Amino acid sequence: MKLANKILAVAAIITVIAAPLIICLALADIKVEGYSVRRYDIDSLCEKIVSDKMSMQCGDGTVLSELVDIEIDKFALEGRLDSMGIFERIKNRDIHAPVIYKWNKKVLKVLNAKVKKKPKNAAIKIENDSYIVEKEKYGKITDLQTLQNALDKWCADDMKLEYDDTGRVKGFEDYYKKPEITGDSDKFQKLLNKVEKVSKQKFKIKYNDKVFYKAGKLSFMKVTDNKLTASDKKISDIVKQIDNDTSTLNQERKFKTVSGSKITLQPGTLGWKLDNEKTIEAIKNSINNSETVELVWSSKGGSFTKKGEDDIGNKYVEVSLEQQKVWFVKDGEVVWSSDCVTGLPTVERHTKPGAHQILYKQRDRVLRGSRRAWSSFVSYWMPFTWDGQGLHDASWRGSFGGSIWRSSGSHGCVNLPKYKAAELYNLVEQGTPVLVY
């Protein structure tokens, strides 16, 4: 009985002592994420943690709230607090709140759109015959995939970030897009060596012995995708300038006839005109392995001169419609002449006046009219217009010259006696001017 009473007495004492202790523990502050908070103030605690984390800054000054959404798993936190033992509470151990991080892709893309400073590759800029090396630049535009991977990792690690002295998160500069080509890369140095070598080389555009354009090879080239190649635009501009300076096609010419009259010849097939496309292609094919290239012409004159000067030369065929005469002049002297019959003076059949040229020569040719309305065999064919007018023999005619052409003229060609056509055939060549007036 005495023992039982003693036990009851001790129990009463313990109860008296323990009750305040339990109450004290129940009301004591608990440290969560470094903050002391009473058990019943859990909502305020969650708001405080979220607010502080959302205000953290990244390496570029971006506030973390612009990148991620943060939530505290309140139920998980309450469960963690409920599971704390007495001694954990006595020691006032700091616990981490279960934080949920969700990075905001949409916001990141909007931020990127506002960024003006983008990374720039190291580059070589060609200016005329020289070049300039432009160093790479590091911009401030986000590599979204890299940042996503980093954020996912940080979220999984409960955002265990390192901070610098200003309170910004370290390492965030790593998610900026970097230049793909830097000046010290092997690829860039190889290109630079090639450009340096080419910068010392010259290139000429010429025809026969005359040089029309001379410059350093870099003037014809460009650097694209880290490669040195021919520049279509630069070459095209150069060829256009040469064409503009040399073209004499489709222009009138002052001319002194055999009889001494000074006349103006209408434009015809005679004249210098570059074949721009073929010349451009020739330059592109030659620029890497040659020092010169020849101009390619679609049309030529009798002799090459400066634009606006006489390009007829000292050897040509002269045809007078009024006199019905043909002459071959060489070095200012008539070395051959003949009577002729030209086209009937109608719109459809007249011989076209103008400064023309022999387009080609052909033996034994059958000439045919439109829709095969007529055909004639000739032994010596020397066309001078692209629509089929030319000099040739006309064995079907018994006479030439005089006024035959007015009533029985040709379909536009210049008819000659056969033996005269044979002689002229041996005097002319492709490109010989044929001057009709």
C-alpha cells in the first residue's frame, strides 16, 4: 500500500513537471528555412519563403520570379513538422520546406525577344583588295535548352545555388548563347591564312592584249559560312561596268562612203556586246587557279575601240541601195566591187539598212522563205542579219544593178553574180562589217 502510494506520488510529481514542458514544446518556435515560426503560423511561413526565393537575382540581374513559379507544398511541410520528435524540437533543428519549382518557358521566350545584344561570330570582312578581322562578341540572349536543363537540375536539388557578394546566383552566364566561331579556333585560323594568301594575288580581265580590269583577287570574293568563295554580286557588278564601258551594239555610227559622202548608219548587228553570263562564269572558274581571264562576247565590232569611237575598222563590205553596188574596202582602198540586186523596196522585202556584220559563212545552202513559200539553192551564203538577210550568188538572174530591184528585187538579200560571190566569199570572214545604206 505504501509502495503504491509512493508510485502515485511520483507520477503526480512527473505529471506536474512534464505538463508545462509539453505545453512549452508545443508552443516553442520551430526553424524552417532559417525562419522561426510557431506551429500555428504555417501559412505565413510559406508566404515568407516564397516571397524571398522569388526575389533572388540571376547572374544577369534577372529576378528569379521571371524565370520560375514557386510553390510550397504546405501539406508535406505540415507532415514533416508533425513527424518531428521531441529531441529534434528541443534542439530546434532547422528543416527545409518542400518547394515546388516550375520554370516558365513562355516568360523566357518573351525575355529573349527583348534582348538586343546577340552573340556574334568572329568574321573576316573583305573591303576591296584588303580585309578586316572582326572579333567574336558574347551577347546576352538565353540558350533556352541549356537554361531548362540547369533549372531542372536546380529544382531537383532543392535550388541549392551559390551566390556572389551581390546576392546574385553564380554560373547563370553559362546559359547565354555563345558564338559558334571564335578567332582562336582552328577553323577560323585556317580561313584567315587562306585570305591572307589570296590578298597578295592579282587578277586581270582582258581581251587579246588589252586589259579591262585589274585588281586584287579579294575584290572578286566574299567570306560566307567561314569559306572564301567567288562573289556573284561583286563579279556581276564588275562585268556590268565593263559591258557599259565597251558596248557599241545598237548605236548609230558616222560613216564616210566610197563616194565621199558623210552619212549616219542605223544600228544593226554590228557592235561589241559582252555575254555577261558567260563572262561571269569564266571569271568564277578562273579566279582560284589563274591570274587572267578572257572576256566572252555575244557580238563583236570590226575593231575594238573605246565606247563612242569608230568600231568599223579598216576592212568592211559597203552596200549602196541607190547605186545597187557592193564594195569591199581594205585600208581605205576599194579592192573588190560588183553590181547587185537588193530587196524589193516594200515593208516585207526591203533590205535593212544599218551597220551589220557577217554572222557566219556557209557553202551550198538552200534558202527558204516564210512557210516555205519559196526556196533557192546558193553556193555562197554570207548572212548579216538574224532574220535571214545576207549576201549570196543568184544564178537565176541574168543581170544585176540598175533599177531591177525596184520591180524585181529580192526577198531582202543582196544578190550577186556567182563568180563575184565566190570572190567576196574568200575576202570576208565572220565578223566583217557589212554597211548598208
